[in-house]
Amino acid sequence: MLRVRALVLGTILVLLLSACRVDSTIDVVIDDDGSGSVSLTVVADAAAVSLITDDPSELRFDDLAAAGWALEGPTVEDGGITLIASKPFLSAIELEDVLAELLGADVIFSDVEITQVHEFSKIGLRPASTDYTFGATVDPSPPLELLGDDLLASELDGTPLGRTLLGIETAAGTSFEDSLGLTVNVTMPSGASSDTGEVTDETATWVFTYGDSSTDIDARSSMDDILPRVWALVAIIAFVLLALVLLSRLGSYLLAKWRVPKGRRRRDARLRQKRAATREAEANRPRRRLLRLLIVDVHGVIVRPTDPVEGLLIPLITAERPEIDPQVIRNDHRQLVLGRISPEEFWSDVGLGPMADEIETRYLSSFRLVPGLHPFLDRMATSRLPVAAVGNQPRVWGDRLRRMASLEGVVSSWMVSGDVGSTLPEPALFEATRRTMSVDLYDCFYLSNVPEHLDAAKQLGLATGFFVTGAEEAPETEHTVVRGFEDLLRARRSS
């Protein structure tokens, strides 16, 4: 197997004998990541090839392929051949090794260096850039003895190749300065510049002849990348927007805090909670109970029946509208006493809108005052014990019933569920009455004949009494049984 050196040197011999010039071109292409490739193009005419072999097709270059070189050809035409060999490299060190494979280490190329310098503006005012620098020392006139090795010497009858070439030069009367030429092309990733070579676009070129002195070659290029700048600007804009959002939130918080009316700030809420906790602690503290307010249930203590929905309302409506479902009446009445619908809407929903005034008057007139109510209220007024009423009613019905029963001047407070949006036995009516009358629930006595209402009142700290009239039988209960208003008056006189 013949080496590529034998082909190149054989070509030199023939061309020297025929007084022709030999030019070699080495192309170094550098990519933007610092890698690249080296290409060597060898063109030999028929006379040069005939010095080595009679049949160009017999030439083999398997050792180049085994060394990692990619071959194009050899192409045989008119007895001559054209061969292009190329090999990639990944770094400056590999480039120096690849160049050394051409003619030997430090024979033509030495001190090969490729550098990359990245520059990035942290605030994104300038594009990111990468500066590339290539440098090497080229010796176009190496000692010819270095071009030979043992294999080539054996192929030339044991004579070192350098001596053979010198002998040919002397015999032909031709100098190597006029016959040997070397062209080096270095292609940079972007537009190239050089202090020593001629530049065309991205390629710097140097032309040498044998006999020239060693020369330092250089090439430079710079590549801008706008994408990092875009991301930097995006990050800056995002940071500014985040800062604006945070400042806006902070400003809104401070403005809202400044505009909160006195008494509704968090500090005021904490004070209220503290006062409430204090009141609760005082309420739970054992002390002598003082009767300061009598609270009575409207339905069961002031008027009867105790359950007006089942006892009065449903029978009254079904007498006019037999087809209506009683559950519809219950549901609508629930919304009515919670204050979510008006009496007009209630009567309309049950189909009695045109006669709403008449039906409502009949309904409220059907209530019966509990016997002895007015004398009892008069005695409470004389004793200066205020009486408050609580009941599950809309405000309109409560006011009408109060006027119809002539209770406007004798009942200090009439608190109904329609005012607070909550019905008995929930504690909202008791709490609203306490605030209205400015008393402690511990000092209140609550009368009702509904066990659930009494249980809820007792849990709030009120004294409780299960109210029954003289003709009614008292059930078993843990609450004090009060048999009519006279029984309550006797207990009042004894205390």
C-alpha cells in the first residue's frame, strides 16, 4: 500500500524534472464552537502518476481512511488523479494534531492556537458577542530530510528522500524557490480580519514559496448574538413589571388601610375581640344574677298559637288555594322571616297576590293575646323592669301585630328575625336585643314555650323559664316552669 506522501513527493519529482511548479493548498475551516475541519487537495497529472505506477487505479489510500480522513476520489482522468482528503477537529489541540498528520509534527505548522472569548452585557444594552482568534507559525521551507521516513527510504533504494530531492534539484538546475508553493486558507465563523494575510469575506489567505522564512499567521472574527440581549431585556422588563405590581399592591394596601373608617381597622377589631373575651370571661365568672331585662317569645308568650305556620298560615292559604303544596308555603315563609323576600312577594308566590292585604289582615287578626298580658306589662312598667320581645317574623308583620295588640308603649324592644337575617333558636336575636338594650345576657330572663329556644338561650347564659298558662300541662323540662304571668309576678314579689 502506497502512502499519500509518496504520491505528493513523486509528483514533486516529476514536476521538478519538467521544470513545473508545485502548489499545495490547505484549507482550515473553523466553526462557531471552535471545531472545524482541515482539507488537503492533491492534483497530479499523468506524468507525475506514471513515476509511481502504470495504472492509477491501483493506487490505494486505505491508511488515510483508517486514520480518520474522509476521501473524495481519487478521480482518474487522462492518466492523472485528483484526491481530496478532509478530517474534522474538535479543538485547537486536535487541529494541531491533524495538521501534523500531513507532513509531520512541527514541520510546516507549529504553535497552532484557537481562542474563543465570550462577552455578555448583564443589563442587555449590547448584544452578546464571541471573539474568535486563530494563530499559527508556518515554515514553508522545512529541511527536506524531514520529509522522509524509513518506509519511503526503502522505496527509494535506501536513500533518504531529502538527499534524493537535493540531487534532483542539482541535476535539473532548478531551485525549489521557483517550483514549490504553499497556500493556506483559514475560514472564520464570521467576517474575518488579519494583520498578515489577505482577507476575502470570512477567509484569510497566505501564499508562500519554498525558501520563505517562517511566518506567524493570524485571523480574527467576531460574532454577535442578539438572542441573549432579547432575553436580558425581557428579564429586565419582567423585573420592572413585577416591581410595579408590588409597589401598586403596597400602595393599594396602604391606601386601603388609610381609608378604613375608625372602628373597622384590624386594631379596632382586636380591641373588640378583647372586650368580647373580657365580657365572656365575666359572664362565665360566678356572680349574683341581677334581673335587668325580661325577654319574651312573641309566639307562645305574647300571642298564640306558638307555631303560626302550621296553626294559622297553612290552613288560611289552603282554604283559598286548595291545590297548593303546604311545603311550598313553609319554604316561602322561611324566606320571608329571614328577610329575603317581602310580604308582597310571599303572597304572590302562594297565589294570593290580588288579595294580599285582606289575607294578611285576616292572618294577623287570628292571633290571640295570652290572658293577663296587659296587666302583667303594666306591672313590669311600674317595677321599671323593661320587657323585650323576640320572634320569627318579618318586620312589617311584627309592627302590625304590635299595633293591633296595643303593645307599642309597653314593650321596650321588638326584635324580629327579618331584621337580623336569622331565626330562633339561633343566637342572633338574643345578641341583637342585648346590644339594643345594653345589658348582659347573664342578667336577662327569657320566657318561651319552645324547648329548642330555651336551650339556646341557656347556653348563652340567660336564665330561662318554660311558660305555660294555667290550663296547660307542664312537660318535664330542666328549665324553670312559669305558670302564667301571675306565677311570674309572685316570684318577682318574693325576690
